[in-house]
Amino acid sequence: MLELSHVCKTFNPGTVNEKQALRDISLRLEPGDFITVIGGNGAGKSTLLNLIAGVYPCDGGTITVDNEDVTHLPEYKRANFLGRVFQDPMRGTAGDMNIEENLAMAYRRGKPRTLRWGITKEERTLYHDKLAKLGLGLEERMTNKVGLLSGGQRQALTLLMATLQRPKLLLLDEHTAALDPKTAETVLQHTNEIIGGEHLTALMVTHNMHHAIQYGNRIIMMNDGQVLFDISGEEKKGLKVEDLLERFQTAQGKELDNDRMLLN
């Protein structure tokens, strides 16, 4: 479903601010893979997602989605088949529009626009049923402005919007980092249920080592623009945080010193 071959990216090349963000990354995701990506600040996690989404061009290498080379495809065209949830709950929704209007926009992703009524009765029933599964009471507030929702409610809505038209690939860029711990756990549970229920292929970036171990069928640790290790199957099921720290030290020859990861 996704294949990266020798992908690299350098920002501000030839200047004093040159930063090699990704170094010869090769990665393959099979349909249904749910991969968690862990790493400290500057490891290249968000840059990886941005290159897949088309926000930045690759300096080298190729990106293939569902056997189609998208390396030079612009971001707005990739949005037709990629779903994405950002760290900031405000980025995925239109605050001045109501809940059902936001869902209607997401439902029409990749479809031609017409002059028909914006929301049909059948669509309204679909949105109601989807919202009810979140267990947040949003199905009774479909005409409320999204700007009135809490951060957690808004992020849950964004997640639903990103998966309403089943994407070929779902990208989650620390989508619970701005939420309080209890709300973050709720959104993560919904994330896991939607990915499993819809059999989606997903990449989830996180700083939280517990979440990286708990969710998904594979875990990738990045550092300094490279993949240090890729663990899956039974090996992942038995992992503990201490194991991740030990593997990092073995691969890098030093202890992990990222405060955000260690505090999480």
C-alpha cells in the first residue's frame, strides 16, 4: 500500500542552517499495517509524513501508494486518497461551520461538486450513526458550530472526517499530543477501533513510547533522519519501554536523552 525507496530530504542545503532531515529511507507498508513511529525531536518523523503527503518534494528516491508512483504528485491531488490528522485540533476542521457541514465536505473528498442540496437525508443518517459510535454525544449536536467543541471532541471529529471516505493511507501526526491524558486515551481508542474496523493502512507518529508499544502491529524508531529498527509480530507484543531504550542505546551507542519521550 505504501513503499518508500531511498527517500532523502535536506532543508536549506548549502547554508549554515543545512539540516539533513531524512537519510536514504526505505520502507514498505502492506495493506492493513498500523505502524507507530517513535523518535525524539528532529528524528525525521513529521518530515516523513510530510513527504508522503506531498507537503515537501523529495530530494531523491521514490514514493509509491497502491502501486502508483506519487513522488511528483502535488499535495492537493494526494489528498484525494490520503487521510491526515494533525497535532493541532484546529487544523482539521472549519470552526465557523457546523458538524454536519464539516462531515459533508469530508464525504465529498475526491468527488465532483454539483448544485444539488448540500446534505441529503441519507447522508444525515450516515453522519448521525458515525458520530454515535464515538460516544461523545456529537450526534445530538450536528447543527452546532465546530468552534464550540472541546479540543478532544474536535480531534475525534477530524479523525472521523479523515476516514469517512476510506483512504488508502491514514497519516496521524501526534494527533493526541495537544490533548489531556484522559482525552488522548479516548481518541486513541477511537483511532484503533476505526483503523481495525475499516481495515485501514496507517502511520501514527508519537513521542509516547507506551502508546507506540500498545497500538499497531509494527513499531519503527527513528533518529537523525534514519530508521534505527523496525519491530513487528510477536516480538512487538512482548516489548516494554525498557526494551526500546536498550535497543536505542545498542543502535546509537548512547542513552536516549529526549526529555519529552522519557517523561511520557
